Amino acid sequence: MDAAGLSYLRSDEGAAAVAAADRLALTDASLLADVSTVRSLAGPHAPVVIEQVRARRRAAAKLGEVTGWLLTDEAVQQATPAAVAEHRARRLAWLSVHDVTCSIGAELRALVQVCPRVVGSDIDPVRARMAAHNVPRALVYVADALTPTTTADVVIADPARRSGGRRIVDPEQMSPALSALRAAYAGRSLAVKTAPGIDYDGLRRDGFDGEVEIVSLDGGVREACLWSGPVAVPGLTRATVLRSGDTGFEVVSSAPHDVDPGPAGRFLLEPDGAVIRAGLVRHYAARHDLWQLDPHIAYLTGDVVPDGVRGFEVLDEFRFTEKVLRAELRARDVGTVEILTRGAGVDPDVLRKRLKLQGSQAMTVVITRIGREVTAFLTRPTR
């Protein structure tokens, strides 16, 4: 997408071409024929029209309603999911906010619903023009993220986290780097979005004394957000679990976490990925009267499964060997098996093939290390 393509899409002619193209299938199977039709409508602008239609279709599940928005496929992939942006906006309600890497405006849309003054800027002029079109209630302009241009209460930044097709997990390798952003906005409230796989302990050792928040949505870990300045809770680690159609919940490092490991209870379960990434497994366990099988493994056990969580009712347990597991499953006429494993050095796909099961029943096997021994649990999912 360049400035000429963007200008065309914003024209009446471009809007009509997009509307006409949106009536086509534009699937991989039909694309060759559909391209000819779009060329007859848009001439040399056919590629941007097709990209626009397909990007809007992909964006719907992630961003919600995007009718009339100007997008690119790359921008949609990089955009913050609507539910995550709305969660952050609720935290910042009644504050003025400047998103210094606003891209197409996904974050801005959530912010303008609850914040009195919202500003967006981006170093890419095309992205900035898209954001201004998509979120007209925000003031949007072109600027470098490292050049303060407002006195907003809170600054949000989403640095580039890919290089040469690879994901970057080191905050200092992002563009711009975390340290550069913190220096540019020293003393101000700052929220920097990063990859969830960063080294949080290393971040603390390197002097980051703000708040670390790991966010998941519907079971998938989406991002980490590093909060600093007055809006942050110094030294806190927070796991935020968002679920569609639900308010979700959060677990914080300041909560009680005095939990001793013990033998398996009636159920096994694995906490949400945000809780695991945040290192708050014991905090989550204490909150729900659960305990660990092993202090170094994330599986939890107890006699009740928390609401909204998939648990596994324990039917049997034994020291794991492939031979014993095969015999136990065949004795129960199991032909379909789900294999979950942590800390056991077992590849579920390889093991499933080697078991060569032919029964009619289904079962879930949980294989995990407890101390120095690998244990297998035969279980039945709660849902």
C-alpha cells in the first residue's frame, strides 16, 4: 500500500470498486477469475482493492466491525485484538492517551470510547492516514515514536517485533528499543507492548522496576505489556485472562501463594498460559484451593475445577512406560487418545503412533514428571 493506492481507496471510485469486489468470493480457488473482474473495475488499482477486501474479511474475527476501514494484511496481523485493546482502555479510562505507534488505529478505537483525549501518531505516513480515516475521533499525525509531541497522561507504544521474518523477544532489539522509549518518556506513564516470550527475570535484573502484565485471550497468550511511571504498580507481575463473553480474571504476584505440592486429587488441570508465563501458578493454585504435583511443573490438582476451566478427572495413575501405557489403554478399549505432557520428555504425536490403538473409546492421558519419576494419569475431560 502506498499513498497513491490509499488515495484511490478513499475516492468514490475506489469505494465503489471495493464494494463490488466484496461481492466476489476472492478465495484461493476463485482468485484467478476474480482478479479479471476486479481489473475491469479498478484497472491498475486492482491489487489494492483485492487486498482491502481480503484484509477486512480477515480482520473481522480479530478487530470486530471494520466496515469502511482502510487496512493492509500486514497491519491486521500486527494489530492488537479488540478485546485486548478494550481491556487496556478500561484501565486508562478518564486519562488522556497518546499512542505513538498507532498504525491503522486498532488501539485508538478502544481508547476513544472511554478517554477524554486520544492522540495517535506513526512514523509511516500511510499508516497514519489510515488511522485518521478509521478513527476520526482521534487526532492523528506523522511523528517518530521517540520524539515526545504531547503532554498526554499516558503514552502507549507497540514497537516492531519482527526482523528478517523472525520474532524478536529481547525488548532491546525491538524498534524502538524499550530503553529508548523509557528514556524518551522518563517520569511519564508508559505502556510498552512486547512479545509474551520475553525473559521477565532478565528484565528485572536489567533494572526494569515497573509492572509486567501478560495478557491472554480465549486461551492464547497474546502479549506482554510493560507499564512504568505513575500508572504502574512498581514490581508487580500480573496475569490477565480474557475470555469472549466473559469478564475474565487476573492473578497478581502480591496475592497469597503458600502452596505445598502433594499427591493427585480428584482432578488435574493446567492454568491459563498467561498465568504460566507470568510465573503465577502457585498464586492461582492458592486462589482456587489447588496444589502442584511437583513444585517445578505447571500442572495443578485438586478436588474441584474452577469455573470455565477444562479439567481432567483422574481415573488411574502409574509409573509411565510405553509398554504399561499401551496395555492399560488396550484393556480399556481405547482407540482415540489425547496426550498432554509436561517435563517428561515425551513427544505426544510420536507416542500416539507407537501405541497403535484400535479400540472404540476415547481417553486423555496426562504424562508428567513428579520428582525424578515420570507418571502417567488416565483421565476423563470435564468438558
